[in-house]
Amino acid sequence: MFKLIYRQLIYEPFRTLLTCGAIASALAVILLLEGFQSGLLIQLKKVALNRGADLIVAQTGVTNFIASRSLLPQLSRQRIEAIEGVVEAHPITMVPVIYEQAGYRKSPIFFIVYDTGGGPSMIKAGRAAENPREIVIDKSLAVLYDLKVGDSFIVADFEFRISGIAEQASALFTAFSFINYDDMIDFFFDSDLVGDISNLPLLSYLLVELKPGVDRNAIAAAIEVVEPDGDAFTPEQLSRHDVALGRTLFGPVMGVLIGAGYVIALLVVGMIMFASVHARLRNFGVMKALGFTNRALVGEVVLESLVMVLLAFPVALLLAQLGSWVIETRVPLYLVPIMEATSLVRTFIAALLLSVLGAYLPYRFIARLDPAIVFRG
């Protein structure tokens, strides 16, 4: 049977290449959608982890680091730093703003305001903000607006100077920018964006740095005793909550898109195998006349379909990697990891199942085939 399939594939090499290309294209779309979903969750996971804290204190009842409003009392830092085993509690504030350039293009961004910890984890160019009115922006903003280190960055008529460009500093389709607390206060008072400063958060979270060897759980319990308005989490806990939020917000939409991709791939495989069977009616008629059963003929079609998918999958990986590179190069706001193990294995297994299901679509056609077709003109 394998020899027959091999001869069939090399007999018409152009048809084989065209078939592999069609299947690979359908699978590449699925891989890109799976990668887009994985990238979204990876970005959400890293927001809390990249802050470099041993514990993170949020307002009581707030269980997320991203897409949540947290407001801590100003004396929280002093009370927490008085706990034995705590080295320092680094303040951090999240402020959503809109950046606009040339009066026509707008982008939502998050100001991550920090003092001594929690700043950008990966700086691609330049350095962290050290002087007044300096800012570190995400690479996606630099690409979208053609910005570089040293350029002006104006938000609500308040001018910053770009000191650095960070990588992997975005989540929920929103880029992050990093400023210090002095500039945040100046921004609140001098920009035309802010109204009543009393409604703005001055302390969203505290990033707690612990002494080596101390028990994180014990310190977390002590923090919640001395600061009843705050809850202490490990960065891993907050990252899991953020990932769960992402699944809740985007899981249904991405599930529909990925499901549609699988349906399209199934139809592509089914149409290809149906056309292949129809083009070889006389061959199948000869095989039936020689005593091959319908089950054996369908098995040959299934095997051929599996071989085609196995040949197409590496091509699909290359196409998806190319698509991922184009997306991440032109729009760095999005992360599209194609080689993420779980998604890759899931897509590969699903592709094999699709090949089997698609091969069964022309079963009725084969079952009703009359061997006498061989003798017709």
C-alpha cells in the first residue's frame, strides 16, 4: 500500500506540491491563531513576574495585577517595611492614558510608575529613566510611531524625553511605558488630561523584597495583619490570576476563530481527497475488480491523506514562522510564539485527526463505485 501511495505522489509531482501547499496553508492559519492565543497569555503571565518582587501587595479584594484598579494607603509602605524579614517595599502605580501623535493616530498605553523597583525588565536600546521627564517606552510604540532614543514623547501636552526602548513590555493589546514618581506628580499637575488629582491612584501596588531564606507565606500573613487594606500575593499567584482573566476575556473569541480554522482545514483536506478519488476512478475500479474491498480502498485513501498531512506540516510550520516574524516585526505589540510545545502538539494531533476525517468524506463515492467503469470508453 505504501508503495502504491509513493508512486501516486511522484507520478504527478505538481499536483502533490499543490496539495501540500493547500493543506500547509490551512494548517499555518491554525498555528498562527494558536500562537496568537499563547502569546496573549504569555504576555499576561509575565507582567507580574517581570516586576522582580518576592511578594506583591494589592488592595484588599484585588486579585489581578493587570486590568484592575488597586489603591493602597500611603502609609502601607512604612508598615510593611517594619516587618522582620522585609528588605524594602517598592511602590508602583498603574495609570492608563492615551498617546496621540500628529492628531490622528491614538494608542492606549499604561504608565508604570516606579521608584526603586519594578521598572522595565528588558531594555533594547538606551537606558532606564534617570533624569526628570525621561520615559522608557515599549518597542511597539517605537515601531508604530517611528520613535527612537532621544525623541520627544508628548502625552496630553506633557513632554517626556525617551531614554530607552523596552522589549516585551505589553499586555492586553496595550503597550507599557515607564516613568518615575516625580514625573507622575508633574504630569498630574501640568497635563491637560487630569482633573481632580484626588481620584487618581498614587500607590497601586507594593513590590516586597525579602531577605534570603525567609518564609514567603509567613511574611505574606504578617503583611495582611499590619495592613488590613491590602492582600499579599506571590508573583506566580497574580500571574495565574491574570492568565485566567485573559482566558475569560478572549478564550471564547479565540476558540471560535481556532475552531473555524479547523473546519476550514477539514474542508480543504476533504475536497482534496474527494478530487483525488474522482480523478482515479478507473484505478479504484481496477482495484475493486481485482477483489479489493471498500474498506481496503478507503484505508488507502486515509493513508494517503495522512502522508500528505505529514508532508505538509513542516511546510505549515515554516509558513507560520514566517507569518509570526512579519507580525512581530511590524507590530511588536503582539507576541505569536509558533513553537510553544502545548499548542504545537495539539495542532499536530488535530491535523492527523482532520486528515482521517477528510479522507472519509469520499467514502460513499468509493462504496458506490461500479468496477464495470474499467470497461467503459
